[in-house]
Amino acid sequence: MTDENGEDQEVNISENKKLVGDSANDILSDATYESIIFEIFYVAGFEPNQNTVANFESFLENRLNKPEGITIELKEIESPGQDAYSVEDIAALEDTIRTEYNQDRRLAVSGIFLDGEYSENTENGSVLGIAYRNTSFVIFEETVQSFSGQAFGPSLTVLESTVLNHEFGHLMGMVNAGTPMQTEHQDTEHGRHCIDDSCLMYWTAETGEGLLNMLSGGTIPDFDSQCLADIQANGGK
């Protein structure tokens, strides 16, 4: 990477290759990083719509303490040409296309909107997104679009926004994954999720089948009061 004077600068990319939740406080607070940049890649035809990006920006502004600003950059990539992607496939793809890493007082996050589906899908669950590193997430946009097109289903904006906010919630350390709980509310049966079935961090927000039921009202869920208390106690808003 180069600095503001165009000179080469050493960057420790290992800081962006840790476990999900390891950078929760860095993401939420301004203690170490005063700004944050999102490098959002998408395969042609699978770009998040403008309303989704606007919703995400509002979501971030409401929850992150970043006085020097939040930047979202969208970048088109060619399709890797796979029908299904494993976590290893996605991480390898990120390593070839990512250009933004933590630098000085600015934290960097990578997101990828992919064609194809998750290789771990089952007959009972079609995964819509996963967080897989401390500053990395993927949205299986082809799968998201397939569910948004179903009769009486929620709009694409509502589906995309819910999945995007949910996966970033995991990077924020939710639930009990880098952001300590203020009260007991982890749904341990379903991993790092909230027990409140109306909360953004409820486990069904990760699968198409579950999310269609969860979004019956057609609105984007938010964090419940318990998740909000955790976020605020760890440096967020």
C-alpha cells in the first residue's frame, strides 16, 4: 500500500486475518480506529441495490463510533465460475482481490456478494451469508435473490439489508463472540445468536427458509435491548 504521499508503506495484513469477533471493540469504538472503510466486491449482476447500501450506511452510523467517518466502496469483480463456494474458496478469493487493510487510525472491512451458493447448504437450510474472519464477510447474493423472488416474500432490499446487517453483527462480536454479554441472552443451541426471535441476531436470519418466516412483517429487524446493551458497553452506540 502507499501513504498519502504516494510512497510505499508496510501493512500488516495479519491484523485482518483473525477470528470472527476478534476485532469487535476495534469496529465499535474509536479507541484504536477513528474511521472505517468497507471494500464491497460483487460479481456482475449481483450488486447490492442502492437502498440496501443506504440502509447499511445508516445502520453503521447508528452503531459505530467512527468520528472520522465511514466509507463504502463498491467494486465489480468477474465471477470465479463456481456453482458453490466453501469458506476456503471465499477466503482465497478475498486474498486475491482485497486491497484495503487496517492502516494508521483507519480500520478496513471486506465484503463479497457472490453468485453461486454456500457449499455447506442442506435440504433444510440455504445459507444467505457468513462472517468468516474478523473483518470479512460474504453474502450469497444469488441465493438471496432467489428467495426475494418468491410469492409473498419480502423485498430484495429487506432481505439484503437483514442478511448484511446480521453478518456484520457477528463482526461486531455478537452474540458473546468478542463483545461480552451484559445479561445472559445467547442461544447456545444455535451458536453465536440471540434468544429473542425478533432480534436481528436471531439464528434464522442466516437462512433463506428461516428468514422468510422472520420477515413476515416486511421490515428490517434491529438489535433487541440486550444486544444493544452489549454493543454500547463495548464502545458502540
